[in-house]
Amino acid sequence: MKSAKPGLDTSEVEVTNISKHGFWLLLERRELFLSFADFPWFCHASVAAILKVERPHSGHLYWPDLDVDLTVESIEHPERFPLVSKIGVEEGGGR
């Protein structure tokens, strides 16, 4: 008997905490921190919008209410990925 092909990656992503400095994600048994200074798109977002995170595939996260796509690598190493967003100090992004 043959096993069925593996399905979609069902490993969930969960926001575990939000503070005035950023928020934490639980992903694949590890916790990642997204500071608002490094990820200003979330600075003025509602809690509901931050909590609504999807994982379309491994290595990719998406916040549909904010239209924000991030790779896990960019969260782990934000210094490797310069910001493209114009949101920043002038809009309260923290940089």
C-alpha cells in the first residue's frame, strides 16, 4: 500500500505577545520577534490585523488585512533586507 502524497504545510503560525516595541511569533517551535523599528508596517496596525497572519508556504508569512508579505529569513535577519517602506520616523515607525 502506498502512502498519499504529503499535503500542504499545516504548521501554524501564532502571534504570542504584542508590546509597545513589537510582537512575537511562534513558528515551528521557535519564537521570532518583530520590532516595530525593523518592521514599521505593523506600528499602527490594530491588534486584530497583527493577529491575522497566514502561512501560504514554508518560509513565507502574509498579513492580509495589512497586505504585508515577509519571508521568515527577513524576520530572522532584518539587517540583510533594507526597508523599502516610506513608513518611518516621520510617521511614528520608530527609526
